[in-house]
Amino acid sequence: MRIVILDGYTLNPGDLGWEGFQALGETTVHDRTPPTEIVARARDAEAVLTNKVPLSRQALEALPKLRYIGVLATGYNIVDVAAAKERGIVVANVPAYGTRSVAQMTLALILELALRVGDHAQSTRQGEWSRCPDFCYWRSPLVELEGRTLGLVGLGRIGRAVAELGAAFGMKVIALTRSAPSAAAGPTTAPDLRALLESSDVVSLHCPLTDSTRQLINRESLSWMKRDAWLINTSRGPLVEEMALAEALNEGRLGAAALDVLSVEPPPADHPLLSARNCWITPHIAWASAAARRRLLGTAVDNLRAFCQGRAQNTVH
């Protein structure tokens, strides 16, 4: 089997190995692949692995030997799944590999807004503590999370993990979920988005990107939030109407935002949120702990091995 990995660098910048794929066939790894090179690089491949390189209908029609697409992520919107199905190409993704890492990042962002650890550490490095006439100082109010309300939009694996962590800090957790409430003890279920946003001190997004959730946080829904509330997004960038969020922050209609994802990645230098007030942005790293990447790679190899053995798993169609 000829295997081509189109954009392997973000998954494995050198600290992991490709031996699992190499054991299954002749493997070619590209760090990155521009759209103009997709067909040339994958023309003879029977299996293609991609993270963010799009595989459109046009590309699939130009790859007659292709039998399998492995997505090196959970989201698979970069593949034209309908076109793959028509051509008998199996598409498999990697679910649930980063639950704890993403939940941990969510709490890290909340804690950064609460205590501004990075800001205080940087000011100390710049000599502000050395020049201070008192034994301590703080550059912004220090917030205790206990007793505050954490509103979760989405209660899948990651949402539930964040709920557990929030509860451990003494937060009251409420959630908006499409599924029926669990009989087990868990967050209080909000009746609708407006009720959740109006009640929450911290709102964290953990829902998939669909037609119904695109720009779920928009100019109208932002107006339902408390003026000192915080918005956290470690899910999908397009869940948020970004210009409306920037305006709400700059005009003081929202307390703060901390985002690990944006609608365009990497963002243009003039992206409105890069200069917005009280806005913290990290470069889509919630998924990228060494442990999570190791699980992702292992499952991706298992997926291809299962396909080769005639028992395809984690398929998306």
C-alpha cells in the first residue's frame, strides 16, 4: 500500500514517529502541502492522511487509486465526504483523543482571566516588583472562581470534562445540550441559549460546528451576556461572529474573551480580535499536548490497519 501524509508537521514536528504507518506500506510524509500540490503528491496513493489540507470533489476525481482517507483530527469538514462515498473511498477520523487536554486548556484560559498569571509574571520580569514600595501588587482584580456560574454550550465528552473541573473549583455549572439530560448527577440543564447566557459569569463553547451553530455567539446573543462575563472558545472559530465580539469587548459590553480558535487560521495581521480589549488568543493548541498527539497518531494508525484488514473503524459515512 502506498500511503501519503499531506501535512504531518503539526501532529508530529519530530517528537513522535511514523513507524506505525511505515509498517503498513510505503509511506511518504510531507510537512505541509499547498493546494496546488495535492494531486501531484497523492496521485499514486491508495491511502491519504490529512489534517487541514482540503480534499475536494475535484481533487478526489483526480486520484483514481485512492481507497482510504484518514483525517488526523476529529473534525472532517476538510473532506468532501459525499464525493468520497460516491467513489467508494472510506473516510475515517480520530474521535475523543484530546478530551482531557482540551478541558485542561479551557480551565487554563479561565484561570488566566481570573488571575492574569502571565501578565503578573511578565511585569515582575520587567522589574515592576523590584521597584514596588510594597511587598506585593496586582495589576488587575484577582477573581475567585468559587460560587461563580460556568455555562457550557455543549455537553459532550469535552463539555463534561470541563464541567468536572469547574465543579472542582467550586463553580456552579449549567449546560445547554441537544441530548436528553443524563440521569446521573451533572450540570443543571439550561432551557435555551438565552437563559444560559443571561445566567453565566463564564461561558465556554463545546459544541460542533453545524449550520445551526455557525455564529451562535453573535451580536444579539452577546447582548444577553452579563457585561462582566467572560467568553471562552476552545471548540471551533466560526461559532463566534468575531467582529461583533471585538466590538462588544472594545465598547465594554463584555468583560473578557479567551479564544484558542478563530474562523481563519492563522489569522490575518489585521484581525479585529488581535487588538481587541481584554482578549486573549492562543494559537489553536488545546489539542496539541504530547499525550493527546500520541493518542491521535496511534488511533490513526489503528484506523488504517483496521481498513487493511477489512474491518474499517471510526468511519464518517
